[in-house]
Amino acid sequence: MEPIASTPTHCPYCALQCGMNIMPLPQGGVEVTERTDFPVNRGALCGKGRTAAEVLSPAVRLTSPLVRSGGRLVEAGWDEALDRIAERLGSIRREYGADALGVFGGGGLTNEKAYALGKFARVVLGTSQIDYNGRFCMSSAAAAGTKAFGLDRGLPFPLEDIPKTGCVILVGSNPAETMPPSLRYFTELRENGGTLIVVDPRRTRTAEQADLHLAPRPGTDLALALGLLHLVVAEGRTDEEYIRERTTGWEEARAAAMAYWPEYVERITGVSVPRLREAVRLFCAPESAMVLTARGPEQQSKGTDTVGAWINLCLATGRAGRPLSGYGCLTGQGNGQGGREHGQKADQLPGYRKLDDPAARAHVAGVWGVDPDALPGPGRSAYELLDALGTDIRALLLMGSNPVVSAPRAAHIEERIKSLDFLAVCDVVLSETAELADVVLPVTQWAEESGTTTSLEGRVLLRRRAIAPPPGVHSDLHVLHELSARLGVEKGFPADPEEVFTELRRASAGGPADYSGITYRRLAEETGVFWPCPENPGEANHPGTPRLFLDRFAHADGRARFVAVTHRPTAEEPDAEYPLLLTTGRVVAQYQSGAQTRRVTELNAAAPGPFVELHPRLAARIGAAEGDPVTVTSRRGRATAPARITSAIRPDTVFMPFHWPGEGRANTLTNPALDPTSRMPEFKSCAVRVEVVGSR
Ligand code: SF4
């Protein structure tokens, strides 16, 4: 085992990227210990971070490549596995063309891996068909932020600003379960005299701490935001000078909002008029205020417009691009922010450049040493790509994702994956998707490799290698290095992460997400660097940019854009056959598809399986008692799990967490209706019916 000293690094899981130390143990493996010098979590870790080392154990992870032989996955050598992948990708490309090859990445991949994967797809495979699971995470917020501000960075201000503002509206976000150490920012906000408003159909642990909890029907928070804006106008609370000086499009947005009378909004959302008025009073009274969204408003077939409506509220009240005020998105996955900036998205090139922008193509092609005209154009979005497997797309290379559990309409997607001519998966564990592969490559994890991530604050961080991986395990970058050589591209895919980052810096230079002034050395010496951070040759280092938009927004004229939006129903409203709404989410002890956390003893004991939350009135109506197995049925399939009866949920809504495969897989039920702009599926609401097992 290599270095013996404790190594400061960051958690492998969520976008908070908590600082932690990892200490190699004499008997093998590592221990996670507190790291108090990192300001974001100040030593606090949730159970997932605290137990992260367990997934490093060879007992739960892959340590040998696997290839399918006689219908079974059997151990193989690296050369055999890599040769098999290169041969199949090459032959399928020859037979069907480059766009028959798909690539699917993940928001947990480091910046270096996301960058190399996008480059590999476009330069080595020549395919346009690449996207990643972050499309299912924050794409609506990214689209709305780009429309409004000209630039998307999850939080345009650091978390440390939250306790100092006057009011926060937290929309569809439950940090008490998803990123518990961040809860202290909201606790301190209230201790400082500020107020917290939580918008969530469920009375979550976060909502329990709020000064005001608004519980709209799932899929109606767009109308809620419009109703609040209506009241802001009606009560004369707009900031006219700010609107005049710093925005455009107000008249259209104002006119759209004025149709949403409070009584009308109460009928749509179920939130009473007095509570709407109270929210406006709390939001507008202080000098500064913020709106923060997460998956609730974003994972809708109108997610971009829904986030846009909340941004409009900020702009109309002068609460964006000012100190301690603004709109932000609490990104979910570990590198959810960086993962969308460096080219694994269907429509983007590194540096957050647009793939259909000729100047961006020329710049990146120059860095890559290829002809810009040879670069493919934009490809399909994540769900559309997965839906095309086995038809237009015949082979898939998948890295850092488990769509069999995490994709909407998952049973259908599982069938599409099974219908592929060839599937190669790089993962640390044998996930449910890896089980279907023709070749599985075991790859290194956070403690075994260096690499950068970009947290939800836009803070670029260095994860450091602390221990060697087990024999037989290599990094994703090694995989791309080896595959590119086998496919005839000898140069341009180094396995060394710092070398990749050096090229990424050049590719991002001058782009919206400019990393050119960030180096591994700086990241090792500082507690992260906020982008944009351009290189200043011959001058002092650029300090990075913790706060965006204070002087101007990123549109060419420096102004933010109002976007006139109107409410529309969820893609699948309840009816006689499916009279309830299902909403999905997470629990504190599991992470995303659960591929890693379901293998951790303590986490599995705390959250061993799925459940269905039912309001007591609904439970009484269908005859369900606590713990009874109930079946939830949507137009896409059925899922069965024990009932959990709680008055914390609306009587017209049921909730399931989505971390598990099998008969309790929540995503069997979810609706892939897509947002027209972001191509986000509607995870957050679909029509279902619920029955006690055996009651029919
Ligand atoms: Fe890791 Fe997120 Fe938990 Fe922090 S909150 S320890 S980053 S999973």
C-alpha cells in the first residue's frame, strides 16, 4: 500500500463534496476521518460519507474484468476484455455507421473523465450519440439559468451566503435527507433572524424546520410561483429600478403572471391564499432573499418553465446579481456541476461551450488537433438515447451510471439495454446494468485516483489518491487510453489525470466555464477555486469567482431575461383508473441508484428497502395498515413495497424512494414525458393507483 499518511480529499457521493481525510489502515482499506479545514462541511459528514470506505473492499467490488461467455459473465484478463470491446465497437461502426455507437456517462465522473469521455466519443468513435445521467438531474435548472442569466452555475454564490440573507425559499429540495451537513446553513439563517420557506408536497425533515411550509400538489409549483409573482405585483413589491436597469422582458412576464389570481392558484396548487400572501410577505420584507431549487421543480416535463417562473420572482423583486440574493440550484450528484461542463452532454463541448457554435467547435477542435468539420453535431438526450438502444443504437459504452434502476420507465429501458448487440460497462461494482453487459471493466474509486470535481457552489476541488487500487483494477482514463489506441488513435488520451486536466484547462479557456487559471497545485494549496478562473500569464493568479452577476449578467447586453411562462398540467393527470399522483425521491442512507450504498452494511441496515408513503386517509380507504405490501400501478408497470403511513404527505399523493431494483423499483412507474427544452423526464409526478396486495 502506498502513502501511509492521512490524505485530505472529498466524499465520493453528493454535490456538497464534503471534505474528509482518508487514513490507510495497516490491515488494508482506509478509514474516513473528520477534516475540519474545509469550510463547506467543517468536519461534518453524513452516514454515506462516513462509511464510504466500505465500498473500497474487494468483498463488495469488482476486481477482475468480466466477459460474457456461454450466457454468463466470467473473469477475463484486461487485454482480452479491451480487445473484445474495441473489436465489437469497430465492427458495429463498420456495419451501421458511427452513430450506431452510444456512450453514456455520469454526473459522478471526475471532470477529467467527463472530458475524456466526450472527446473519446467524438474523436475516436466519431459518434454524436453521447449523453449522461446528469440530464436526469439538473438539466432543467441549467436550461432556465442559461436563458435567464446567460450562464448556468448551480449556485452563483457560495453556501456561506445563505445564513446571511433575509429569506430563502427552498423549492422541491430536502437537504436534511440528501446532504445533511448543508442543513446547518438553513439553521444558521433562522438563528440570524432570517426565514425559511419550504415548498414540497411532503412535510419532509427539512420542511419541519421551516417558518412556512407550502405543500402544493406535485407538478403545480409553476402555478405557485406565478401566483406569488402576481401578488408581488398586486401589492406593489416589485423593484422597478432594478427591472429597468438590469433586465429585459418584464412586461410579457408580468402580463403572464397577472392571469394567476391567488384564488385560481389555490385551486390549482391546493395552497391557500393566506399562505401565498404570507410567503410573499416573508420573501419581500428583508433586503435580501434567495430562491433555491432542486429536483422537485426541475424533474418535470415543464421543468425549465417552472424554474424560470421562480427566477422571474427573483428578478421582479431585485433578488439576483446582488449581494446575498439570487437564484441557485442545489445540484445532486457528486460532480453534477462539472459533469455538465466538459463535454459528455449531447449538445456541449468542454468549457460549457455549445456544440453547434462554429467558434466553439473551432476552438476545441484546435486543442484536440482535429478538423472542426469532422466533429459530430448534437446527439440525442439521455432518455431518447436509451430509448433508441437496440434500434438505431446497436452498441453502448457506459461509464458511472446504472440506468436499469435510475432511468424513467425503467422496465422498458431494461428491455432496450437487453436488445443491444453489445454493451460494455465500466463500474466499481456489478450494478444491475453491469449484470446485463457483454464486458464489464472494474475501475478505480475516489480514494485510489486523483481527479477534480466541481461542487454545487462552482468550487473546483481536488480529490487525491491515497491508496493503490487492488490488483486487477484500473482507472476509467486507462480504459479510454487503451481503447483509443486499439481503435487507431494513438495520442490524445493520457491515463494520467493531471495531464488530462492540463488539456481541459486549454479547452475551457475563454469559454463560459473557464478553468484555465486552475492547476492541481493551486487546488492542493487552496480550499478549491471557483470558476470562471482565467489564466493570467505573467500576473498574479486570478482569485476565482465565488459570486457571479454582481455587476452584470452573462448575456451580451449584461441584462437578465424574464421569460414569460404559463402553467400547464403535468403530462399525466390523475383519472378514474389512476386516481393518485406518485412522486419519487431519496432517503438519507442511500445514494441515487444505490449501487454503492446498498452494499454498505450500516446504510443497508438503516434503509434496507423501498416503501410507499400513504396518507392515513388514503390508507384507510384502500384498507392498508402500516407495513402491508401495497402495489403501485402506473401506465408503465407495477411496483410493490410495504406501506408507510404518514400524515406528512398529501392525501392525493404517494411517495416512493427510487434506490432499489426489482419489484420495488420506483422507476418502473415513472413517466418519460420530456421537457421540450431540457429533455428532462417527468420523474416527479405521474398518475398511479395503489392497492393492498391480494385485495383484488
Ligand atoms: Fe458525502 Fe454528500 Fe454526505 Fe457530504 S452530504 S458526506 S458529500 S454524501
